[in-house]
Amino acid sequence: MFKKVKDPRITSLISEVAEGRKAELLGEMMDTIMRFGRDGASVADLKLYNRAMRELRFASHIFSEYQGVRKIAIFGSARTKPESAEYQMAQAFAQRMVAEHYMVITGGGDGIMGAAQLGAGADKSFGLNIQLPFEQKANEVIYGDPKLVNFRYFFTRKLHFVKETHAFALFPGGFGTHDEGYEVLTLMQTGKSSITPVVFIDTPGGHYWDHWFEFVKNNLLAEGLISPTDLNFFRVTHSLDEAAKEILHFYSNFHSYRWVKHHMVVRIQRKLTAAALEKLNTDFDTLLAADQITQTDALPEEAADRHLAHFHRILLTPHRRDFGTIRRLIDAINNSETEPS
């Protein structure tokens, strides 16, 4: 529900650059800025908000040209050496995903990030660099490229990692790698971001992510701190082929979803058969808060998403407390029988 902006000066100014729903949102933003002034916000706070807004605007502008391209974020240690097996795997994996028509997003630094950037090439890369007093500098592949964005704040940087990314791959790394991984898993677990495939990749015979997974199962899960279905959000693998397959299969029929009030609208490329739909209703009956899983055309509320109008839709009303099962539902949709084209 939008709050109507009453100041005619704001309304007049916004009308020069936008109309409709965009104008309403921009009007609210301008009204919020004015309220900072009336509230007597400190100079220090205003500097922070101003810098954050500028970073958000600039990064969104950089990504806007590539909205139709799927992207994978690759995380890992900035300290990994080029001669290591992890470095070479990250480079090969990025090259593989570019061959599958993905672009690669990294933190823009060295180590695993530089390896992924090297494998993808500058043309197919984004670097979301963070300004630190040590360690983090842009790698030579992405340095000077217009798709390198330098952030002062971690929160604005993280927002664009999540907002712009269709899959996540994590190689062994330190605090930052775990921070990014847990951030993504938490946002999906709580329904605050779209569900996307997440793969933890280690070298053949390596134990880095195996040990992490044992910790998750033996401590978080065993102590009831997470639910069994939360394990659906990710996969640990020692194979680049398996990692790529996990990501590509996720989008084999599933495209995306959005919420319309309490309803989940799942966009798919090929319509499911009646038998497949019946099986989904049987297998996921406990997920549903009301009604059944049905197939439909685009809803009136999706009118603004004209570029998505040609997709088929699956409509359901799930309990919004078990997103791990929704992740499993997406797998089931991709495995379901579809009608002939």
C-alpha cells in the first residue's frame, strides 16, 4: 500500500522523470529524505545514508543493461594461490558456466575471485569490490572494467550479490566466504529472498565443506536449531559437473516466482500434464495452507511483468514457514512430466 505524498512540489518534480507506480515510489523516497531534515538527523547519519543511496543507484545502473542474463556469484578465499587445486577448479567452473550462458559475479579480489574472473573473462564478469584497509583490491582481470563496482559498505554490496544472482557457488574460504554463504541460506530460509541453487564445491578428496556439513548436521540440526528441510537449500559436491548440473537442472523448467498476496505464482517454461499436477498435490499436500496446486495464466497483478507473460503458471497457497519444502517443490516441478510443445 503506497502512502500518498501530499507535497505538490515533490509530485511536480517526480512527474518529470516517472509516472504510475514508479512515480509513487520515487515520491515516497523524496518524502522520506525531507523527513530526515525535519527529524534533525545528524551530519554523520546523513553522510552514511547518502553514500549508501549513491552506491545502490550506481550498482543498479551497472546491472540494468544485463537484466536478461542469468548470473552466478562465486565466493572463496582471497588468499588462495594460483597453483592450488581450488584456484584451478574455480577458474574451470567459471569458464563452464559462461559456456552455459551465465555471467559471473565475484567480490572482485584475488584468490578464488580472481580465478573465477580469469575463467569467465572480463566481458562476462562483474566485480563487486569492497574498500578495505588491507587485502582486498581489484584483480587484474576486472580492474578498469566498467562492470567493477567499488563499495564502501558491506550491506549495499551484499544486497546486490543477492538481488542480481541466480545461483551461488562457494569454494573454500575464510570468514567472508562463510558470511556470504550463511547470509544467502538465512535469507532463503526466512523467505526474505528468492530461492536459488547453492553449491559448496571442494576438490576431489578434500574435506573442507564435508567438515562444515558435519557441523551443520551434528550441531545445528541435531540441536533443533534448523529444520531437516533446511538442508534442501544447498548441495556439497567435489565435482564441477555435479555443481553445474545442480544449477542447470534448477532452471530446466522452473523460471521464477513471485508472491501475489498469499498466493505463490511459479513461472514455468513448459506446462505440466494433469497427472503430474495431481502428483504434486499428493506429494506436497502438507505444504498447502489452502486450495490445491493449479495451473493458470498470468494473474492481473502481474500486468507490469509483460516480459514474463508468455510463461505458464503454477498457482498455490503454501504455508510461509517452510521454504525448504518449497525448494523441494521446485525440484519436483523440474522432474515432472510436461505436455508436448
